[in-house]
Amino acid sequence: MSIVRPFRRICRQFVDGSYAGEGDWLYLFHRRYATDPRHYIHAFLLLQADVTDLFSYIEPSDVNLRTYSHRIQQLLIRACIEVEANFTAIFLDNGYGDNDTRFNVNDYRLINKSHRLSSFEVRIPGWKGERGIRRPFLSWAEVDGHLSWYRAYNKAKHNRHENFELATFDALLDAYCGLNVLLSAQFLDEDYGPATKSIGVMGTDYYYEGNDGMDPSIGASLRIKFPDDWPAEERYEFNWPNIRNLDDPFVNFNYTALERNGQ
């Protein structure tokens, strides 16, 4: 059985395979869907500007992946702090924990179940080499998988002198793409700006060099491939006009049940 009311801060395929339905994507704009999405997207756009500026000094290429510096470490920390902030916002909006709860990476892994993060792919346009397509959460598809870029962040943050070389260009780009994935898994391609666009174009064919099969992502500097492997029973199947006038047309995702089941 499919999902007949949307979860908060969770985008999923509809039963027709799209992420838009017949205009049903408008659930993204309801005030009860997410607390202040522009706050989180604005932080990403500021980071995007600084990462793009970094490309003026470090060529986006495989040969530079092991480059490290103070600037790279600062950007890595910023990206991971934003990743944590988004994880926390997802939990709190869904009634899991409270403002005093100290979440950790074991808690964050639960969000892979609700958002299918490990199935997302991100492309860095203009990349030279084979590492231009990234799946920053792929390791979470494995039971014991860990995020190497998140570990690098923690180690370099807590003991910079000994672990400074872990704050690499490679780790930064995974964190940056990971943040983009996390935002996209909540808000598709919407930036909630004054000239908001129609998300109804999601899944259409765009012209792009190489025909990469991806869509423009939030911020327009990356391209993203959304999961197309949602099980039928976990897809959305609702008619937004029929439920939008409910006092609360959304339901909370039950992270407590996942935790109890050890997932």
C-alpha cells in the first residue's frame, strides 16, 4: 500500500514514477511541511559561492583530490555543520527528539531509510577525470558502512594538528554534494526564492552535454539524479487538492520505530 499523506521534509516518488504527480508537488509550499526551508537553503547557497570560488585556485580534477589546506578544512566544517543542521531539522519537524537532544551519526543513519539518501547521485559539471559523479551517502546502503568524509570532518575538527591532512578537497566535495543531496531529498529543486519555479518539470528531459540523465539541482551549480528505486509501497499516492485544506495534511515519519527495530 502506498503513502496517502506526505511526510514532513520528505520528498518521494509518486506511484507514477515522477516526483511531481499531477501538480501534487505543491505540498512543498505548505507552511506545515517544513520549518523555514529558506534558512537551510540560504546557508547552502553561501557555501556554494565559496566552493565555486575555491575552484578558481584548485582545478576540479581527479589529480587534486588529495589537496588539503586551512581553507578547505574551514569549508568542510561548514558543510558538515549544515548537514547536521538539516538532519536535526528533519528529526525535530517529525517529532523525533527535542531541542535538547544530542543526535549523533548513528541517529542520522535513520534518515537514509526515510529519504533514500544512498541512492542519490550528484554530478559536478566541468570535472576532469572520473570522480565528477558522487554518491556521498552510498556507504549507508551497507549495514556497517560509514561516511569517510564525515569521519574526516570529525577528526580534523577535534585534532587539527594530527589530522589536518584528512581535510582534503575530496572530503570537502563529498560533504558539499552530501548537503545538496540532503536538501534535494527534502525540497527537490526548489529554493523558495521570490521567483519560485515550477517543480512540475522534474523528470523532463533537459539538454546537457553528454546527456547525463540528471536534473538541475538547488543552486544550479550541480546536477542531481533522484532515486528511481522507491518500493511501490513507499511511494506517495495522494491528490494534493483533496487534502491541502486539512488542518494538518502531513504526518510524522516514525523514526522511533526504526530505532527500536535496529534499522
